[in-house]
Amino acid sequence: MKKLIAQHDYHIFKIKTLEMMVNGEKGIFYQIVQPDWVNIIAFHKGQLIVEKQYRIGCDKEILELPAGIIEHGEEIIAAAERELLEETGYKGHGQLLSEMLPNPAVQTNRCHTVLIQETIDTGQTQMDSFEVISTELMPLSEAETAIINGQFQNALHIASLYQFHLYQKNLFL
């Protein structure tokens, strides 16, 4: 038995309060309902495309992969290609590497990793009104050093880079 008690919409996510029976006991549980996300591992002339962007959650500018929300009804690869172009001005064709559960204890969404092995620079971005992003190119080894040094801290982006690492070793399908 699962019963919806309340639901609050906060624009980028909803909070559902549910009553459920677990092990014969009635309990109250919460779900954070969010759209799926996509992380993009993209290269331009052999260098990884990364971004510096201010994030309200940690209240600072951080180093990240290009990424974004998959719009309702949008295909994963199309979302990755759109987000990469909008945020960085780079364009290319993607392939899906993986799907992850960001926090299955409370979140309902999935995070997908898309690889774009070669891009062209259009020189034109179309960022959302509250996005302030600077794009950089760096060797993959520098990104690994940035993870070790704590400069690259987005956990899901680090997980996507690890998935790419496994893909390179032919260990990841």
C-alpha cells in the first residue's frame, strides 16, 4: 500500500509525502521528484571540455562537465547535444555511456552520461538567463589531477568520468 499524502512543486523538483506499509509497519516517506539529467563528456581536438559555473548549493564557482536537465519528451542524446551547444558553443554527435541513480534513497530521477568524442566550435552559446559559465579545454589527465586536488568536486560528474575511464579500458558497455 502506497498513499500520496501531500505534494509540493518547487519548479525544478517536487516533494511527495507518501504513507507506506513496510515490514508490517505504516511509515511516512519522502520522494524528491526531478527530471532526468545528462552529464556530457565531450572533447575538442583531444581536450576535455569543462566549465566553471557558480552553484547556489555550495555557494561558489566550481569546475564541472557540461550538463543539464533532459526536457520532457526529449531523447537523452538530443538533450546532451543541445546542452553542450547551449552552454559551450561546441557541437557534436553523442553516444550513451550509462545511466546512474543520483540518490535512490529519496530521488526518483536518473543521470545519464553521454560521450561526444569530437566537436566543432560554433563560437555561439545560448545560456539560460541565470547561467554564468566559462568554458575551458583541458587534457583528461589535468581533470584527473583536479579531482585529486579537490578542484573538481561534483560527485556525479566524477562518476561520469570514472565511467568514461572504464569505457576506455573496454570494461564498460
